[in-house]
Amino acid sequence: MRDNLTIGLVVPFATDKVPDEGPIMYPGVHFIPKGVGVRALTPAGYDAAVDGILPAAEELAKQNVDAIMVIGTSLTFYRGYDFHEQLMEKLRATTGLPISTMSAAVVEGLRAMGAQRIGVATAYADEVNERLRDFLVASGFDVLALKGFGLFGFGEPGKKSEQEIIALGAQVCDSAPEAEGLLISCGGLLTLRCAKPIEERYGVPVVTSTQAAFWQALRLAGETGFVAGCGRMLEESKAVAPVH
């Protein structure tokens, strides 16, 4: 990995904080965060933050970053596929940089793993889950099973243990034995050590929001995104991301 690699992060926090797992995955990378302040895992909670994404990205673009990633899966999919596509276009036009979102990153991760028929485990309650289902279907996936923790509070996903996350993922895999992959959605879930146990048990690749976002950010900056020991998507990553 080259020296002085810098990634800008639009983050859902009210403060400018780097998600904990990013520096663990890529300790040599300098991350610059800019918070937009999601208030809850609900459409109203996202509404409080979504208009801040473009200004935050524009500010990050002035700080000599190599690429920008918008953290927050539900923040970027909750208004639907078409809104997300328009957001991506505006972000590219505003910043002039390689840029992506956590929602786009999980899509890229699933495609990289060849998973079109998928199971989905999330932190969310029903309304947000259904919006995720719609987004994934519009992105070309068949959602065979979807289960969530039913959380509403912004900080609640981070309180879920790896064991609880793995157990929810296992429930989804048991519900959809024909699935070609599992998505674990929500950047607030701490999932760095969750993919491998599920992959070993069920034999399908696991894509998680936070890992996909940081992996995609590194690939946008010209790196492979390779990380050992944390699941197939990270371990098998060789090619850099396409710049759309």
C-alpha cells in the first residue's frame, strides 16, 4: 500500500468520528471523517442527515483526499434506488473524485462474490428492511430471506455482540439454504469477525456493510482492499474498483 493514502469519510455520526473497524482493517491509511448526524434508524432520523451528505463530501474534497466514501447503508438506500443513483451522480460532479456509498459498496461486494440470490440480516425494523429489499431487488438481486434485529436507536447496533450477529446471520442462512451469499447490513454493527464463522458453517460468502465500505474505498483509491482472516470478500480481493 502506498504511503500517505488518505480517504475522506462522510459519517452518520453527529461528530467527526472514524468508524472503529476501518483503522483496524487498514492501519496505514489516514481517514478524515465528516459527520452528518443521523438521529435514529428511521426515515425521519435519516431525513435529519441526508441533506448534509453533499456539503460534507464537498468539504472533504478540499482536504487532498484520494477518494471519498459515504458511510451509512440505510442513510443512502432509504429513499430508493433512483435517489441513490442521483446522489452518486451529484457526489461525483461535486467532488470530481472517486466516490461511493456504503449501499453501492455492498452491491459491489455481492457482485464480486457472484451472489445474486441472497439472504439478508440487518439491524433494522420492518419499514427500513422493506426499503432495503426494494433497493436490492432494483439492484438486480433476489432476496430469499430477510431478518432484522428490529432496532430504532442510532447507537443500538453497536451494542450487539458478534455472537448475536452471527446467530442472526445463521437464522437467515437456515431460512434460505439455496442463497448464494449473505448480506449483513448496517454500518453500526461490529462485523469484522462475523463473516468467516458463517462462511465456514454455510459455505457461502458473507458481505457486511462496514467491511464492504472500507474495502471499496481502498479500491477506489487504487489499492486491492485485501485483508487476511476476515472473510472471502476481503481475502480474495485482487482487482481495484472500476471508476464509474
